[in-house]
Amino acid sequence: MSASGRIIKEFRRSPRPIRLLGASGQLGYGIPAVSFRAGIARKPDLIGCDMGSIDIGPTYLGKGEMATSPEATRRDLRRVLLAARGLDVPLVIGTAGSAGAGPHLDATLAMIRDIAHADGLSFRMAVMRADIARPVLLEAVRSGKVTSFDGMPDLTEEDVTEASHIVGQMGMGPFRHALAADVDVIVAGRACDTAIFASLPALLGFPVGLAMHMAKIIECGSLCCVPGGRDPILAELDHDGFVLESMNPERRATPISVAAHSLYEQSDPFTMQEPDGTLDLSRAQYEAVDDRRTRVSGATWRDTTAPTIKLEGAIKVGERAVLLCGSADPRFIAQCKGLLPKVADLVESLVCEEQPMDYTLRFRVYGIDGVRMVVPENEPPPGEVFMMGECIAPTRERASEVVRTCKQFLLHFGYPGRLSTAGNIAFPFTPPEVSLGPAYRFNVYHLLHVDDADALFPVEIETV
Amino acid sequence: MKLSDIAQVIRSKNAGPRRLTLDIIFGSDADYQRVAQSPGLGAENIGRLYRVPAEQVTIIPYPVGRAIKIVMARAIMAGDPGDLDVYGAQQHAPLLGIEI
């Protein structure tokens, strides 16, 4: 019998509180070894890891690449895999490979098979793909089953056809099917981070509201503690609540710190929409067990009658190249916001002599307006600025041509009162122009209304 | 007194790629109560600071976490060409100087 089958049988025979270890909120950036060992010593019934998010932007999804380095990702995967097999408990990984589309999932699976081979491990693995087939989605668009939210424009058939990858965030259903299929390891493409941890307790009959609330907190590791951090966190869930404890003794889960975590990256700290229903935290209570542990209760859950799957897709917008430079000339800095468009016009007159205007060129001036979406008026000028010119063009060569031309004419651009006639800008190194590869934007961020959400994410079983 | 003199945490982050959320967390119930009543943290003033209409600013008091949450739309979707802050983690500065 495999790990999930064993756990389910054990809990059916003799119910008890369940312990879940949130090993990593972002697998692939390193799991602290000491606190992870402390977590394993507590013999959790499940080890879960979130591996990705939409927060990292559209390019990873579009390109099909991981945000984390292969070396660190492999090391983290090996750590959790060896521990889970050592305890014979399910290992559950969600949003494989940073963005959870086919290439991300396949790269993650290849690493897992490779680790298993090298370490002589053998196990049953469930795999759930999150890619939404284009014909299915096109039909959904035509029949009005896709809606917008957060002010996103309506999804068009072109969006579906032209996106590089489109994934749906799976909820608990596919995980429950996988756990019921008697497996040791579950690897999901794009998935709700809550489903990683809530699915097993829900399957075992624990209250879904509590399981979801617990999952929402432990998917971030020890971020809910003071001081917050990425150490593994242990949750012990019973039928009335759950107790949180960081596996790093320096991190304390206090009632306030845990309650405040409900704010994190959420637009509403009281209600959270999940594919399978709504989590209501308005009556949640947080009580200190001791100095470092907090008990949480009171969350409630409403199953949905109309399942919706959040879709994410990214489309290529061109090739990106940037110019990196700075200035310490007060006269240049004082005028630069007016000068840069003039430099852009000059560049256009040169690179568009024989070609149409087919690119965008924009500048961010760090020290003035490089970071802030809103800049107050009448700020005193900084002593130095860093400037990034960014071109997005149809080809890598074209983007490179634009930023290289820009570099030269920004360096020597004349302006009233100019004293530093040998050059306007400093380069930290040369070449100061960098090709960054394809650039993407999210063109799919919509809700898909379905009758059977689970049917979108079939569970495949593999023996490794 | 400025908000940055009272609050324990003043942070910003995306809540999905199209919305920005700002959290202000206090170290004591007294500090929370004092600021929760302040017009400096009303939708009017926040809208003025972020140059968005007040009716598009949502302010959510969260006493159990001694916190106040502010939510608004991002002008540019995270990661779109022209974005300045893909994670939205550095848009809290306008809050720091709010007079309480």
C-alpha cells in the first residue's frame, strides 16, 4: 500500500488530530535544513510544498521556464522527497515549476524521476496537468462560459489562440482523487496553494473551513510568525481548530501575527473565494497556546454551487533589450525627464530610416520615477540617477539595434547649459546593452465557469 | 505625528496582478484605534495620495490583526510593458508621511 492509502486507512480506523508540514512556500529557493529536520522529527502525516504563483509575472508562464535555478530546485525536491519516503507519508507539490504549465510540470517531473533513480527510490506518483486545452476554452468563450474580473477586458478567441500557455488553477477535487488513488507523491501543475494542504484533511472528514484556513497560512511556511521567515511550519488540525508552530524556535506564531497573515496578498481578509467554495474568516479566533504557538478556530466554509476556475495565460509581446546607465550631472538630472523623449525621437529618426516604427522605447529614471507608480510633485533632485532604457521590438536584433543606438546618442546628446561635453552618462560596465529575450504580458486572467471542474484536471498515475 | 511613527508594518503587494493592496499593522490596540479613526486613512486622502478616485479605494479595518487594509486597482497590470513594480512591493511610500 502506498502512503496516501496507508494514511487514509489509519485515520478511518482510529481518528486523531492530523499533522501537516508546510515545508516551503516557494520550493527552489532553499529549505532551511535544521528547521526542516525538526519538522520531520515531529512525524507529520503529510509534507506539502507550494512551488509557484502568478506573482512572479507573465514571462515564466509564457516562456515555460522556472523562476528558480535547476540546482536549487533539485536540491529542495530531493530534500522533501527523501523525507516523505523516509516517513512513508504523502508528499504534495502544487504549481510545479513556478507557473504550473506543461513545460514547468515536465521539468519538475524529470527532476523527480532523476532523483528517484539516483537515490534508489521507488514510489507511486500522481500527476495533474493544469493546461486548459484550447478547443475547450474556445468553445467556452463562444458559449459565454468565460467571464472577466478585476477590470480585465473580455477574453477573445484571439487571446486563447495566441497565448503561449494557458493554465487553470485547480482546487481540491483533483488532489482528493489523487490521494484516493493510493499514491506516495502528488505533483500538480497550476493549483490553488490551499488545495495542497486542505485536500487530505477534507478527504478524511475534517471541517473544510478549518482545513482551508490552515492551508492558507501554512502554504507560506513561517511567514505568519514574528519574525516571519521561510522555515517549515507544522499545523496540527482537529475537528475544532488547529495549532500552528514554526519549526524554527526563533519564530513565534502569535495570535496577532497569525491573524495579520490573513491580510497577506489578499484583497479581503474575511472572505476568500476558492474554486470549490468560499472561506469565511469573519468569526475566526486566534488564541495563544504558549509563547510560540497559536490555536486558530472559527473559520467556516460554503461549498459552491457553480464552480469557477481561474485562468492564467501569457502572450509574447516582443523581444526585450535594456540599456543600463547612470548620471551624476545636476544639470542633466534636472532636465533628463524632458531630454529622454528627445533622445528617443532622435533614435527613431535613425533606426526608422528604412524601417517602420515597430518598437517601444521607454525610460525609467531611478532616483526620480523608476519605482513609484505615483510620484509627488516638487521633490528635490537626487545627486545621482540610474537610468534604464527598455526596448521591446519584434526581433532580438531590432531591440538590440534600438538600445545600442540609444546608448550612443544619450551619451552625447547636447542640451542647454551642458558642461560635461565628454559624455552625459556613466556605464557600470560595457556592453551596457543587454538582451533579455522574449517579453510577455498576461492576456488571460479570467474565470471559467464549469459544471465539472475536476474533469479539466485528470489524474495520471505513474510508477517511478 | 506621522503614520510611520506609529505603525509596526506599512507594506504593499499585489492581490492578483490587477490590484494593489496596502497593509498597515499596529503594535497595540490603542495605536490601531487611534489611527482607525483618522481621516488621514480615509478613502478621500488615500485616493488623493495615489491619484485614484476615492470611490475606487477600499479601506478594510481588520481589528483582530490590529490592521487596516487598503485595496485599489493597479494602473498597469503586473508585468505588462511599462510596469514599474511587478510584485507591487514598493508602493507603500505615499502612506509613510500621512499625518495622524
